[in-house]
Amino acid sequence: MMKALEGVRVIDLTQAYSGPFCTMHLADHGAEVIKIERPGMGDQTRDWGPTKNDCSAYYAFLNRNKKSLELDLGSQEGKDILFKLVKDADVVCENFKVGTMDKLGVGYEELKKVNPKIIYASISGFGLTGPLSKLPAYDIVAQAMSGLMSITGFEESGPTKVGPSIGDNYSGAYLTIGILMALYHREKTGEGQRLDVAMMDTLYSVLENAIVKYTVGGFVPGQEGNADPSITPFDSFQAKDGLIVLGVGTNGLWAKLCKAMGREDLINNPLYENNIKRGDNYLPGLKNEIEAFTKTKTKAELEELMVGSGIPFGQILNVGEVSEHPQTKAREMLVEVDHPVIGKMRIQGVPIKLHNTPGSVDMPAPLLGQHNEEILAKLGYSKESISELKDKGVI
Ligand SMILES: CC(C)(COP(=O)(O)OP(=O)(O)OC[C@H]1O[C@@H](n2cnc3c(N)ncnc32)[C@H](O)[C@@H]1OP(=O)(O)O)[C@@H](O)C(=O)NCCC(=O)NCCS
């Protein structure tokens, strides 16, 4: 079946998580993604756990549907091969430190000479401009520097990182969006361009109403645990046998919750009559009122009651439970691939569901240099010249 990005060619110089997360989405939707890796060592995630048969499952879930070409960009022959690839490509992606691509002699200005229509898409910790631009970063640095850690967790836990590396996820997703915007612009005008996503900007941009609390409300927000900064009640609550969550964002849902708890008296209580009042009077009053009820029921009893009443409700599932959940199965969010070294493995499915041109996981992640011969042969290199490049360590 045809995929949305068929015909788009991406030269993928990304590494670690943020950049590869972007090119994973492009590859899932049919772009040809050629991943350039350092000869003999490859992407740093090839060393990241968990591993099976000495092979990284981390690399394997993230780089499905891509091809791997080893290329020493420190050598002139390596650069020449990159230039040949870029000539026929639509997009170049990279997430080195700012300046590394220029130092290698393969930065935007060089690649634009080879292909003026190229879309050159970068992720960095802090962006191409500003006093921090040249500094290296991983997700935890971006979570710390963006303000995210200061508003996550509970007061007693101290500043807390969000579990997975969402600074990488969001910047990878923004890069994907930016690439699609740039492709659309190029479609209309023929013009390529540079695209610059910073992990710090990215996480700052998703701090939701924390920013207007500061700029409009005039105070610096802190940690609010599991409660939502703008909707009340929207939190985890104690049941007889563990925690559950409820999200009650409107007065209509509030009335439903009060009825479900047998507390119609609370519906028109002036302390709780609208969202703002419920927020102002949440701790300890309203939370105690709700928990006085939820503590008398098991999680399963609450699920039946709340779901039956149309109230947004969730059990707090662990990774095993969500992976085996019928909803995850129905949405095909866990798919099986047959990896040549790891064997059959289950990995995340495709979350962007295009109904006429669905994305899919068709190929396992490549072994290091698995597509060296295929890609170089297409560029016109003979068997002999390919083995010469191998001997010289260019590939
Ligand atoms: C991830 C990061 C911290 C790693 O830092 P680093 O290893 O010090 O620096 P770089 O990734 O820029 O460069 C790695 C080196 O490999 C070299 N290299 C990488 N690919 C190469 C190739 N194919 N051929 C030859 N050399 C290569 C680079 O030239 C550089 O060499 P140098 O150390 O002599 O300058 C950094 O790349 C970074 O901040 N990236 C932007 C933010 C980001 O995406 N972070 C990761 C989120 S998961």
C-alpha cells in the first residue's frame, strides 16, 4: 500500500534519541531514510541497553525501517559519498553539537552548494543562536534548563525529571513537523531551507500555563504533584487498593462526579461552583472530600462506577499492563519485527494513523553498515572500489 512520504529521500546523520525519533516517523511513513554511521562504531545507541545477543534493543526499536551506511566523514572520500547522496536527497537531518557538521566540512553552506533545494534540519540542545548555542546537551539538561523539572514531581521529591526523554521526543516531533512544513513550502516555491529546533526551546514551549502564571499571574509556579495546573479535580486519588486518576474539566463532569459519589450536595456548594473555585479550594478541602469516597472502593469498583458515569477515569497501569492491554492491541501499538540478531521482538507501533496511507513497521533496524554495498552500488561504485573503501576505513 502506498505511504504518504514515498519518494522522499532523507540523509540521516542523527544519533542518540532526539534526531532518530524524527527520522523514525519519516521512515514509518515511507520516506527512504539512509542512516550515516561512523565506520566500526555506529550510532551511540548501539551501546545502549537493554541488549540481547549483544545487540541493542534500544537502537533496534528506534531505527526500524531505516538503512545503514557507514561513512567516515573525516575522509575526503567519505565526504564525496555524502555529497553524492545529498545531490539526490530532499532532506538532511542531524543532531550533532552546533558546529560539528561545519567542522567536518559538511555543514549547511557546503551541502546547499551541492543541492540548493535541500531541507537541512537540525536539533541541538540550545539552538543555533544565543549564548548557550555551542553547548552539548542530553534530555536531562533540557528538562532542567527549560523549567520543566522545577514544576514536575511533589514538593517533597524535589525537582523531578519526566520519566522518558520527552525533550528528545518533542524536539524530534517538532523537527518532523518542520520538515513537512519545509517540504510543503518547497513544493510551492522550489526553495529549500534550514531548520533549527532546540531542545530547551521545545520544552519551554510545552510548559503550558506555567509561563502565563509567571508573565500574567505574577508568580513563579512550583511543583503540583499529579494535580493539573488549570483543571480541578484532575489528580490521582487513593482507592482501597491503590491509586486511580480522575480528570474533571467541566461543570457538567463535576456534577456527574458528585452524583457518582452520592454527594449531590457538593454540586452547588459555592466553594466548588466553578473550575477556578474548585482550584482555589482544592487542598486540602476538595481533595479530602473526594478521597473520603474513593478510599471506600477498590480500583475496579471505581472504574465501573466512574466509566459508567462518563467521567474520564484511569487505572495507573505499569508498562507490562499497558503493553498487554486490549486497547494497545486494538490500536496495533505493539508490533512484532524479526531482527536478524535479536530475533522476534515487540516494539512500539506507528502512532500517527493516516487512514488511506497508513504507516507501518516493515523492516527491522539495520545492522551497522548493512546497506553499504546496496547504496554505494546505486551511486555507481563497483565491487572493487567498494572493497577498496572498506580497506581504507572510509566505510
Ligand atoms: C549528543 C551530544 C551531547 C554528543 O556530544 P559529542 O559526542 O561531544 O559531540 P558530537 O555529537 O557533536 O560529535 C561527536 C564526534 O564524532 C564525530 N563524528 C560523528 N559522526 C562521524 C562520522 N560519520 N565520521 C567521522 N566523524 C564523525 C564528530 O566529528 C565529533 O568529533 P569531535 O569529537 O572530534 O568533534 C551532542 O551531539 C549534542 O549536544 N547534540 C545536540 C543535542 C542532542 O540531540 N542531544 C542528544 C539527545 S538524545
